[in-house]
Amino acid sequence: YCNIALWDFTRALECEIPHWVSGTGAPVPVGKGRELTALGMIMWLRVYGDEYGWKSLTDPSEAMAHAAAGRPVVVAWENPKITGTGQRAPSHVAIMLPPVDGQARIAQAGADNFFDGPVERGFGKLRDLLYWWHE
């Protein structure tokens, strides 16, 4: 699952995007509080990310520059579709790696698990990707 992989990456980098949160958005131990899906992590970054050192970016080249400088960078896509059961369709999150030859690279889990592949391999031709970097 991409959300669990992102949680693992960010914990290892000491800038945790939590998998479980309290009602105030604070990280809590596994099984305590509310579990975050990929969409939940995107919402957490929007609401609480700044408090935990995560800064939103709008320009993919800025995201690549932060990754090239060795800073943690998250790339995400918020799925706007609603399923037949009225739930939001799955969104996706990944960790950005330093670019190679000017090409953005990521590591991700999901339908395709890989380390160091192009962003397009994980997100296809999707537009409206979201980016955050950790200071």
C-alpha cells in the first residue's frame, strides 16, 4: 500500500507523515486513533503538514530541486472520482527521489512496487499532481 510505504519512508527520514492520528492530527501508535489512507495523508498534509515541517509546492521543478538537494519530497494525486458505493476512489502517494538527467524519479508501493522509477510509472499521465517538501 502506498500510504504505508510513505509512512515508512518518512519515519526513516525523521519527518513522519503518520499512518495513525489523533483527533488533533498528532501521530499516535498503530491501532490508536484514526488510520490514514493515501487520501487521508493528502488531507493531513493540507491541514497539519505545515505544523510538522511539510511545505506545499505548486511547481514540479521546485519539487525536483528540493529532492536533488536531498530534502524529503512527497508527490501525490487526489482521485476526484466517487465509487458506486459513494466512497472516494483510491488516491496515490509516493516519495520523490533526486532527478536523473532532469527526469523526476520516485519510489512507491501499490499496483506496481518499485524504487527509482520515473514519476510517470507510478502516476501515468495524470495531471494536477501535488507536492510537499520537508524543511
